[in-house]
Amino acid sequence: MNKSKRTLYVSALNLEDNFTISNRFLAMQELPEKGEVWLTELYKNYNYRTIPLSVADAYHSWGATEKKEYFKIFISTDPQLTTDFYNQKGLELDIRKIEKDRAGRGEEPANPNIPDWLTREIALTVVRPMEQQTLSAGQVVTLLDKISIKPPAGLSAKIALTPRGEAERSLETGADFSELWGFQEAAEPYAMTRGFNEAPPLSVLELYDVEGASQVDADHPLTVSLQDQLADRELVIPLGYDPESGTYYPLGMSTPDGEVRIESLPEETPAGTRSLGGSIKIFFHKVVLSKLGYAYNHPQLAVADFTTKPEGEEQDEEAFSYLTEEAAVKSKVAAADKIILFIHGIIGDTKAMPPSLLRIKDDTGKTALSRYDLVMTFDYENLNTPIEQTAKDLKARLTAVGLGTGHGKHLTIVAHSMGGLVSRWMIEKEEGNKIVNYLVQVGTPNSGSPWADVYELASVLLARAVNGAAFLKPYLLPLSLLGKLANQLFLTLQQMDADKSAFLKALNDGSDPGIPYAIVAGNTQLIPVAISEKQRLALIRALSRFRQRAHYNTLDKMLFKLANDIAVSTNSIFEIPGKDKRKYVPTELPVACDHISYFDDPAGLEGLGQVLAVRS
């Protein structure tokens, strides 16, 4: 529409992604005052006000479902306006250079007869979704000759691969996929295709007209075999979107050979323009563990050296290096008086624990780190090594660096989860009470845990931590083993079985260690409702993957009806037989955090700070 008071002349160039340039939709047309022009397509001697845009079959065969086409609009007062000389064919010809004689502009005279002109650019995204294929029980479907998908019995659907952007547009949500995990240097959407030109890669599996969705569970997964075998320290996690809470949550885990086990299907969400109904969307996210700097041997007693930063983290105040050489550790111990030792639990390592001392501050602003001369860590194999043996290894390594019986220093142990049982056994059964001055247990299952499978436990903890939880980083190394852990029983979890464990019976015989213990116990029921409701919905969906298993009801009761930190009931954390008779045990109060956030969450840090202040 010409809203000016003069006659204009208009042309348009269509710039395609294969370098074709054409003015065939609008070569040049006069545009009188208040007049309008259209881009048209000449077909069978008739001009249609509809122009053909498409994604070619050749692109589609590579998995490209989108391309960009640009239109550059030329508007001028010059009746001689022409764009013919810009026309060129696509890649089959070299780009032709057009030479134009141009006089030096210099000072231009004020001449109203000199033509005036301008250009505007319009970009159009052309989308052609991948064709749907039929998924039926017992049949393997292959997409793009690379991705093979096998459903369990009772599941049928139409399936297709989709770019993440297209799938997210139909969610109509404020949830930001880019903020998942909280450490984007090591996590990214997993691309099943490389993309092409400006077309995004395919990274979402969509299911339409689904029947038998309830048949998918941990024992009857929908398996997706990727085209690439994963590296040793990579894992791909399928994620579903929960429209009720506006969050993403894990649906399963990948195996080292590149097979992704989808163990539950999310709810249908709007399908956008693809169908009148909804679709089940499964997003895939890759975490690259090698970028997170994991490296230690088992068992390893080390010094957490805050003065030496790991490569690339020189500006990070909380970063530290592990000093592991025994002679160097022994020298540091000899020069110290007050020492604090961190011990991790059944899932995790010590990487996130020492920095908590920098986050705990007193009223004057001094950090808890300033109270100690030396910070140490103990990492150990935590699945198949008996807890008693790990306790003996701990004592042996402490003795080797000068912290044996009668060392004359003040040693505080802060032990997370199963690490508290390791510490208790050393103190109460291996005469470690002659070595340790103070034990702080954080989320320790003193009277046992209902979790019989570390894969189930890790899956539920992962559900809690997906949405921007940077403190999950220390847990990702053991989580990378999840594909190997499925359907396996591990000794340490059996030792923590509240009903059957001979280990717990021997440990909880009422013996008085003669040294003070403190307990920090999480209770997710104390977390503010707006936060805990989102967590609760994610946990419900993660746990439902195991609903066919015999102990599902026990886990359901512990997670949603009893005070708990997700991994352990609050009562189990507090219950040490004979504890009330020990006059040195400080009074405990539950804190509003969960099992994996004690050393990062403000409530967990507050509880840890209170018990450390008692005996630091």
C-alpha cells in the first residue's frame, strides 16, 4: 500500500538458501498513490496471489525440516527501476559478479529530480514436518535410516522427529529449556541430526494417537537406539514436560552403547499445526561429564586445596584442587591443628562439599572455612564395597597421614548419607573414637532406607534436580553409570535395608562412642509450598516408572506421606539407638531441604552452620 503522495516503483527479490536469486514474483510494478501491489506467481497464464514456498525432498532426506527464504523489497521513485540484473541460478552456477560504473559522489546538488529509493528485507521460515510413521508392538521402526525405536507390548502410536523449537512453540509455557541443569558448559540438547544450513537439528520424538501409554514403565521401556555410541563420560537423558508444574523431568536413562530407555510417557501437550489433537513430546538432553573435571581413585584421602585452582577456574573463589600425594598430605596434616574431613554418600563424591564452608558465614561475615587449618576429603567406591571395609580403609588412610590414635589434633568429620554409616562404623567398631573428635551426619539413614535399587533412587533424585540445579554436578559421575545399574542389586543398599540388614543390627546395638554426634536432617515438607509442589509433581512422575515393582507402595508412602529428604525418612536420620543417653549429642531440628542440596541450599547450609559452630 502506497501511503505517500507520489508514484512509486516497486520490485522484490526472492533469496533462497541455495543461493538462487529471482525477481519472478515481482519484477517491477508501478505503485500509484493509495495503490497496492502483490507478490504473485504466474501459473498457466494466470497470476495467483499465492507464492509457492517449500522444503525440497533433497533437504528432507537429511532431516532438515526448516529453511529460510528472504525477500528484499526495492522501493523507488525511478520509473527505470529494475532488478533483472540480480537474477541468478542456484549452486549449479558460480555467482556472477555485476560491475557497475559509479562516479564519485562528492557534494550532491540539491536536485529534486534525483530518484529516491530504499529497500526492506522480509524473512520467511518455511516448515515441512517429517512424515509420521506407525509404531506397533513387536516392530522396530527406523527413522532417517539411523534412529531405531522399539515399543513394549501394548503400545502403538504414530511417531516423528521434530526440532526442539517447533515442539516448544506449542507448549505455550514460560519454562525455559535452556536453563535446565544450571551448568550449560556441560549440558546441551541432544541432536539426532546435524541440521542443514539454517534448519535446526531434530532433537524431539513426538508420538501421536497413542494407545497403551500406561504399558510403558521401567520394566517395559520404549527403547530408542541412537546413531552414535556415547563416550565414556556422556549420558543422554530423555525428558518430558509437565504442563501442571511447568517443569521438565527425566523419563529414563541411556546405556553406554547409545540406547535410551524411556520408562514412562509424559502427558499429551498441544500439537500445534501438526494435528487437531495433542502429542506426547520426548526431549533429549546430553550431559558431557568430561567437562566437569571428575578424576579420583578409590579410596582416596586428599586435601582440598583452595589456594590451587583447577585449570580454567582461577577466578572461582569456591574452586579447589585435590592434593592426593600421601607425603604432601602428611605434611599438611602435621602443620594443622583444627581439621575438617568431608565424606560423601552412596550417590555422589566430595566435590560439592568443601565449598559449603565458604557459604556458611557468622554475624561478622567470617566464613566457616576460617575456623579450620586444613580441609580434607575421603572418596570411596560406594556400591559394592562393604561399608565395614570402607570404614577400615578410612581409618588406615587417616593413620598413614598422621591422624592415628592420639594424634593430638581436633578432627571433625562431616559425612553425607551413607558416609555417616561409614564414619559411625569406624568410630564405634574400629576404635575411631580415639581419632575423631566430632561427627556431623547429614542425611544419614541411621535406621535404614526403603530404597532397594540405586537406579530407582538416582532416577528420583535426578527428577528433583533437572530444572536448573547446578549442585547436581557432583552426582553426575555416578549417575552416568545408571544404564549399567538398571536391575542390579548392590551390596551397600542391601546393607541399608531396614528390615533385613545384619550390618544395621550390629551397628545399632546401643554402643556409646564417647564423642559428640550431630545430625542434620532434611524434611521436604518444610520447603515452601510453591517450590515443594513442583518437586512433588516431578517426583510422582519419576516414581511412577517403578509402579509394577513390589516395593513401590513403600516408597510411595515414604516420599509423599512421611517427613523425608527424598532418599531417607527424617525419622531414620534421627534414630540412633541409645542416642538420647549421650549427653554430648546436640539437639537436632529438621531443615527445609532435600537429600542432594544440603551443601548448597540456604536451609541446609544454615543447619550445617549451626552444628559446626557448636564444636569448631
